[in-house]
Amino acid sequence: MIINNMEPIISVRGLEARYGEKRILNDISFDIFAGQVTVILGPSGCGKTTLLKNMLRLHEPVRGSVKFWGEEVLQMDETSFNAVLRKVGMLFQGGALLNSISVMENVAIPLEQHTRLSRSVIERIIRVKLDLVGLHHAIHLLPSELSGGMRKRAGLARAMVMDPPILFCDEPSAGLDPLTSASLDELLLDLKKQLNMSIVIVTHELASIYRVADRVIFLDEGALIYEGTLDGARQAGIPTIDRFFEAGKYE
């Protein structure tokens, strides 16, 4: 599907995923477009995180097609695919920080692995990114010295340290109180605007979905049952989606 004559930056077609003999995703097809926040949502256990992992080849799909900027990534060799991944940031659920090293050293990891920049340049970049996420004061702290929201922000700084045009977020609000969650959502929207990023978020948190979603991809029991705008999802008259939004009012 093409929106306003825009080509998708990510295109998924006929994706099937299994864990052993159990099929988790069946015939999933959708597009993601530049400059938008696309939210992958649905009930717990519907396959949201599995979809993300298969798109990024953290788990290899059984069959299907995944294209980034028109290039088929499932058939790429490791070198070619790593070049694609360098243009993608990933914010993991808990921040996925290494506990034995400082915030600065955590954020530096992608730059040290994928560039030949001098240490002084790397440190300047890190300070800029930490300032963007409001953590300039935490540069020398260990992850154990950070609150849950601060760990998410540090993970976000690391995810965007290479200036990726696409940012993936897996349950960014998980474990956060409502105020901290709202603050993180606002930060993501600010960064999207400032850095011209496209963002893909996996979540089942209804408040976050209302705040950030331009488009939604709704999964249920491993199948895609809706792709389109948030308002369109609420007006589609699909019972599973109606129950999801109704139940979320009381969480």
C-alpha cells in the first residue's frame, strides 16, 4: 500500500515465523513510511516482539520478504546486512545496558565498533546525545545508579548515537510509572522531529499509543488484522480491536 505516493522505507510481505513446530506469525504483510511513528500493537502474546525480531533477523523467518529501503534483507550476507543495521537504532525493553561500565561507555559501544573516530570526538558525540535525552549529568554514573526512566533514556541515547534514520523501540514504557512513561513518549516525539527519524514501537500500553501513533499495525494470535491510522482502527468495527481499546480504559 502506498500513502500519498510515498514509497515505504520498510516493506514486509508474507512473513511467517515459528519457534520449533509452533507457528507464531502467519502471512504478515505491511509497510512502514518515513517520518511517522508506527506502533505494532495487540494483546500480550500476539507476536509483537517476535515480529520485531524477525524483521531485524534476530530470529530468522521461515518464509517471507523484508525490505529496508527497497533492499531484500533476508537474503543478504552478514556484511551487507550489518551495513543496513548501522542505519537502524534499537531501544530494548530494559535499556539493555552493561552494568559494569558507565553510561558514557555504554553509549560509546556502537561508535567504537562501527567507526574509526578518535576518543575525543566520540566523547563529544556522546555528550550531545546525552544532553538530548536529558542525561548530561549522568555521564559517569553506572546503570545501577539510574532510575528505570533514566536507564531507558540512556538506552535511547545509545540507540541513536549513530544518527539512524529508523529507531525501533520494544515496549519502551514497560515498568515505568505513568508520568515517566508520558515523559519518555514526549521525548521520542521531540527526537523524531529534531532528528527527522522514523520510529517503530512495539507496545500494548494504550496511553502511549494514543500519544505517539501516526499509524498502527494490529496483531492478534499471530495474524495481522488491521493496518492504518489509529482513528481508523477505533472505527473499523473489528471486535478484537474494540475489546483491546475498551479494556485499556480500565488498566
